[in-house]
Amino acid sequence: MKAGAVLLLSGGMDSATCLWWMRRNLEGSIHALSIDYGQRHRVELENAVRLAGRAGVPHKVVGLDLAAIGDSPLTDAALEVPAAREDRQLATVVPFRNLLFASMAAAWAETLGLAEVYLAPVKDDYRSYRDCRRPFYDSLEQTLGLGATHEGDFVVHTPFVHKWKTEVVALGLELGVPYELTHTCYEGKRPACGQCDACAERLAAFAANGVPDPLAYAVQP
């Protein structure tokens, strides 16, 4: 297999930081993959395009209709996105989203002659999103290796899985990540809502680093 990897690039701050980290640390080619899964905040795909262009890496957007499954406010516009103050982030889970995304990234990697995939889950995600924990990706590596067309090992890299979002932002500031090109808000709004869990976590991470978030917000929680 060739040197290089596929990165799942959502257009958010964590995967953007991972892209800039890979540019500094990875030998071989980087290919960015974004998934249009019927998400409420599909505006993030526009940001992914801009980020890939700024980083100078090839980028692909593929479709996966998770809106047809529903049961999450991220894919069903009829459901209300909970505010961070409600402490209901678990309601925003899209079942097995990371499993499907990582499998698609691995499939594209195989067509490119690559055997490495990068994702950017962070420690803040553990409580609500069980598919953001490292044991899940350890198991997935074995599954991908067993199902690949050719004998060999697939490697699923999660370089930030033991880092808090505050630490990821600190790293991104050091790397010069253009956070003004990223999108985080679950509502998919511009200015960002400032009230959902994603906005609250992002604002807290920038505040902890003593720098203003470059994005505009309708409400400052």
C-alpha cells in the first residue's frame, strides 16, 4: 500500500485541526472526505471545501442519506435541537454515524491504494457519543482488516481522542488553523446560534485559551 491517508473532514474545528496537524506530521498524500448525510447543518460542507482548498489537499464529498433513518435533530428538521443548558446532548446522537463514516473513508482509501484513515473525536465527546472512544476504533481496525479486498491491516488514527477540545484549540492556534473557515453550530445557522451544545463547547474552548472565537454568534451563552 502507498504512503498517505484519508481524513474525514467535517468542516468543524476538530477535523480542521487534524488536517493541519497531518500536514505537519504525515508523510505521504492526504485526501479529505466529507459526508453529506442529510445533516441539518450541511452548511459545514461548504466550510470543508474551503478548508481543503486552503490546505491544498484533494477533497471529495459523498452522499449517505441518514435523514431517511431519522430520530436525531441533526437529521430531522421536525425535531428541536436542545440547548446546552438543557443537558440533553445525548438526544443529538446519529446512530452509528462514525461507523458508517469510517467505513466509507476506508473504502475510498482502499481505492486509492491506502490503508490509513484519520478521524478527530475528542475527549469531550465521550459522554454522549460512544463511537468516539478509542476501544471502538480498535475494534473497527480489526473489522476493516478482515473485510478489505487485500490481506493487510487498516489503521484508524484518532490523534485527539485523549485530548480535551480546549487542548485541540491550543494546538490549532499553534498550527495556524483558519478557524474562521470552520462551522460548529448544530442548527447550521450563520451567525451561529450560540446555544446548542456544539456552540457552547466551542466558545468554552476558545475562552479557556484566552482568545476570541472568530465566528459570529446570535447569542453569547
